[in-house]
Amino acid sequence: MSLGQYLDIFGGMILDLLVKHILLFLVALAGAALAGILAGVAVYRLRAARFIVPVMNVLQATPEIVLLALCIPFLGIGYVGAIVPLFIKGILPVMQNTLSGLRSVEPGLKEAARGMGMSERQTLFRVELINAAPVIIAGIRVSAIMLVSVITLTAYIGVESLGTLILQGIARMDANALLVGSGLSAGLAIIVNQIMILLEKTAMRLAGRSR
Amino acid sequence: MSETAIKFRSVTKRFDGTELPAVDRLDLDVHQGETVALIGASGCGKTTTLKMINRLIDPTDGAIMVAGRDVRSVPILELRRSLGYVIQQVGLFPHMTVAANIAVVPQLLGWDRKRIAARVDELLALVHLPPEQYRGRRPAELSGGQQQRVGVARALAADPPILLMDEPFGALDPITRASLQNEVLDIQRKLRKAIVIVTHDMEEAIRLGDRIVVMEQGRIAQAGTPADLLLKPATPFIASLLGEDRAIKLLQTMKVASLMQAGGEMTDGAPGIGRDATLHEALGVFLSSGAPGLTVTDEDGKAVAMLARDGLFRLQSAHR
């Protein structure tokens, strides 16, 4: 079967898998970004939250496939079992960048904010997070690129994504399925990267960093 | 003396893990309308002293009163919003426009939009930045000197009676620094704040300070008017801070009017000098003309008195 015939016959299914892949990606990324920023702020502000860093480091060192497998006994196979381990993997880059972004905000800005009578919360939201935003978004970009390709692995536990095509391709020695599955995954990664770079630049401009 | 704006009563600050206190039983009064310059080597406690006023640092012992109230009895955010604060790094928020930066404290205080906008324009005009040209700019689009002008405007935004300045012009080139110092003198003449300025630059302390407080190891080594210090430095260290040319600096702090003799012998053809000129400028005229006396003129250029060269040389011994 030529690639053209393959696309003709399976076009609908491919599109369906692509949409599912993107949805999975968006949910995992949104969760990871939110949790990562919260964890970063918590570690930055609260001494008691420092334990999060070593825990996240261990989780980060665990291969995705192991994490997926470890989650099966607790979460079963299916969407929850697929999204949770991915989301966990996505947190660390965001958390690390949130933390280093907040720590690298110019001390003069923090002192001016405090000295003028901003509360801790006002300082965080009006000064620190905004000025750390470009670094935080860079962390989200790292997460996004990783997640968009790692999501193919969820096919192993029966959750449909572009990974399904790749698995089919391997099982049936089908070059077309392999080509389409991996090609689309790679294309998505490139697009996501470009979008995030654009966001980063916007944030830089809003933070008054570019001229 | 006018009312006391800031009072230090036996204030001590000890930082954890250090043996000697950073500030040691400090007593100091700052009056309304007065500029006090805190000066000393780094680590002498001058910045710690300043930051205890707006409670960026809390004292270990003793009490600080602002406008008659113990700073610990005022809610901390309210205290800070009521004190103008200018820092060396300027600390303008890069994501906000010049106008938004100046508006920070009024906004925290809940002023309405119209009042804030009017105040921002008024302050920009005060620091000589035309509002229509500057209010919409970002800090990155301003020079260092312009940024600190905005920094000063921001500190004055809610019209605080007290202005705290932490080495405000230390990062600026000498020409820009001098023009900002003049601006502060101007503003102070108009607004009569109580200003506490921390500096390591004796020239700055002499120019801006009504009183200079020299600190050494957390204590006051000497406090007095610039003329007091220049005439009688209490220790060799203070003398070295003031410099070998302190006699000349003294002349900079004094006006011709303070030494002229009304109705003294007027010599025809003697060079003239305005009575508001400094004695330092008069010395320059003596040096370049070689004349033994100068004709002192008033604002309209009318001769009103004379200034004898010998008077300059008697100045030092007269005060001893």
C-alpha cells in the first residue's frame, strides 16, 4: 500500500488519534504547569516546602515507561493511569525554572517593593512572578516538548494517541503507520516549541526586558 | 527647633552570628525640614540605621519614633507607605510604565484614578521630566539619571513627610549626580521634608546635609553641621574623611554675605562678587585678580559691602 492509499483509507482514524494526542498533551501540560508553578512558589516562600525538591528529583530520574508501569497497580490502565505519570514528569522543569526565576529577580526590585509597603502577596504577584515569567515560560517549554513526544508511550497501556500508530507500525512491520505516527509526533514537537518561544518573547516584552 | 520627625532612643541592632553590634545604642533626632546625612565606611551601620526607620530591619533593642509614634506600634505596611524610600539600585519595576511606577504607593493607598494621574504629572514636572513625553515610557528607555529622577518622584508620590535615601546617587556619573543633588536641594527648599540620606561620599554629605552624622562601628563618631565638622573634625579618621582640603570645602559651605563688612573701605576698581556667591568662589576671584579686597554686590548689582582677603585667612583661626 502506498502512503497515499494509506492516508486515504485511514485518514479519519489518524485525525482522531492526532486530536486525542493533542488533548492528552494539553491536559498533562496544563496540570504540570500549574503544579510546577505552585511547587516553585511554595519552595521559594516556605522553608517547610523544601522537601519537594529532592522528591521531584527522584521522580524526574525515573524513566517515563517505569513511571507508567508503576502507576498501573494504583490507577489502572486508561486515561488517569496515562495522564498522572506524564503530568508528574512535566512538573520538575516548571518548578525548577519558577524557583530560579523568582530567585533571580533583581534584589533592588524586591527591596523597593517591600520598602514602599507592598505586602508579601502583592510583591509576589505584582513584581516577582511577572519578572520571573520569561524564565518560568522557558521551563514550561521544556516540559511541553518532552510531554508532546512522551505521550506516544501511553499507547502501551491502551490509551490512544499517535503512539498507537507507532505500535501498530512496529507490530505489523507497516512503514506507513510508523512514518505517519512518528512524523506527526515530531511535527507537533516542533510546532509546540515555536509557539512557546513566541510566548517567551511576549513575556520578555511585557516584563520590559527587550528594547 | 521645629518638631522632631524621627527619634532614635538607644537603638541597638545585633545581627545573628556577629560579635559586635551593627548599631550600638544610637541616639539621634531628625527634625522636620532638615536633611541629615549618615556617612561612614562600609559596615559602620549607616544603612542598617536607615532601614530600621522603615522596618526593613528591626532593632534588637531601643525604640524608634516616627512622628511621635513608636514604629512598632504602627502596622508595618502603613508605616512603609507613609515614608518615601529611594535606593541606589533605583528599583523601578521594568514591567510598568514610568507613570505606573510613580503610582505604586498612591494605588496601595487606594487613591482614585484621576487624583493619581494628576499627582503623577505634578511629580514628573517637579523632577523636570515633561509628563507628556515620559509618563508612558518604560524604565529601560530612560538613562540612569532619568531613572533615579523617577525613583525620587516615586518616593514623593504620596507626599510623605519623611524621605529615606539609601546611597541614591552612588551609581551615577559625577555630572548627573551633581544635577540630581541640586534637584534634591531644590525639592527640599520647596517641600521641607525630613530627609535621611545614607552616603559614602563626603562631598554629597556636605552639599545636601544640614547636619552630618559620621558613624564608626555602629556609633556616632561626630554629628554636626558641615561647618562644625570641617572646622573641628573630632578624630583623625573624620579629618581624613573630610580630606586635606577641608578648609576649602568649608569655604564652599559659606556665603560671601557671612563674612562681608558693610561699609568697609570701598576701593575703586576692586573686582565685584555677588553676596550670594560662596566664599570658595570669592577665593577664586582673589586668586585670579590678586586684589586685596572685593566689592560685594546685591541682586541688582549695587555695591553694598566689601570682602577683605585677609578675612578668609582669619576664618579658620577665628573658629578655633
